[in-house]
Amino acid sequence: MKYYIITGTGKGIGKALAEALLQENNATVIGISRHQTISLPRYFHLNIDLSQTQELINKLPEIFPEFKDAEEMVLVNNAGVLGEIGYVGEKQPQDFDYIFSVNVTAPAILMNGFLQQYAALNVPKIILNISSGAGKYPLDGWAGYCASKAALDLFSQTVQEEQTLRKTSVKVFSIAPGIVDTEMQQQIRSAKQTQFSMLDKFQNYKSSGSLATPETVGKKLKKLLQNVPEDLKVVSRIDEL
């Protein structure tokens, strides 16, 4: 059995990826989100708020149980939040804690737990982090989000370097999925021009039909997990798959 531990399965890319993987008879998905929206065989749900760090730490034994029949282990850190759109100096201070808890701290804790729990398990292991193009350049109003995704990219590169030095077979990737028609895009389109200077451009993505569907992205990520290209860089874009 191939086991996939995926965060953010309540909606968007996480849900689409989980449902795509569960079409295979040898796949089991452990989904982590605040809401269960999947009712399929071999799907097991854990209701965890990733912004609550201590709650996440307490649940690690449930997230990473022993799998004696595992043929492959995969962790997908998909959950992410944009946070409050607004300029630094005009935001609520707790928003930074929220953004970094979900986008950086939770993935780091889960990667650490995954590698600890399954270190002795002699099967292929993959860690797939869902990043963003926003981690490559500054976008006004998105400082916390941009910085958190940049941190996730570098964390991923460092973990892969460590695994390479230890000569394990673990593969780590941080993939930017492109512009996808999710609730985050709805949040962006509802911002004010004074909070985000590129508002018109993002509104046009929707009106022009330029947004990818979560289902399309989910299928591409499934294909990646099933057949990882040898030359794929740790930090990549989905259009490079």
C-alpha cells in the first residue's frame, strides 16, 4: 500500500489531489484539515488546525502511525494561507503568527516527524511541499505570504541536502502550482486597490479564464508523485513537470 499524508484536504488542491490518488486501489490517504469533505474508501481524516502549533505536536503520533504494509510513504504539505492582505505597518500583529504557523512551522514540524517516524522504513519516501511563485519576488500587501513561501523553499532545499549527505533515498520538492481557482484567489480579488496594487491583474485572471482548476493541478501532482523526473529540481514550478 502507498500511504499519502496530505494537509489541506478540505478544499482546493489538497482535496483534488487526495481524490485523484484514491482512484488507485493501492493508495491510502490520511487527510489533515479543519473540515472533512471527502468520503471515499481508504480516506482517513484528522481534524487539526495547523495554526495551533501545540495541537499539531500533540497529534503527531496519530498523523504518523506505523504502517507495516507500506510500499511507499509520501508527505504533502499543501495547506497554506495568504493571511490578511495589507501593508506592513497597517496589519494586525497576530496575522504574522497565523501565516508563519501554517505556512512554515507546520510543514517543518511535519517534515521532521515524517523523517523521524519512518527513518527505518526501507521504502521510497517523498516530501512534496506546495509553494508559490510569490516566494520568488515581492508583492505589496503580501509580505508575510511571500516570506513564508520563500522560507518553505529554502527549508525544502536544506532538508534535501541533509538527506543527500546521509545517502537516503528521500526526495524533497517544493512546487509552485501556478495560479489556481481556489478560495485564496477569491480573497485576493476582494482586496482593495490600496492594499494590493496588482488587484486588476488578478481580477482579470478570473474574468479571462486564465486560472487553472484544482482538479487539473491535482492530476499533475499525482503524476509527479507516481513518476518523479530524475532531473526535477527541489524548487520547481508545476509547468516544469
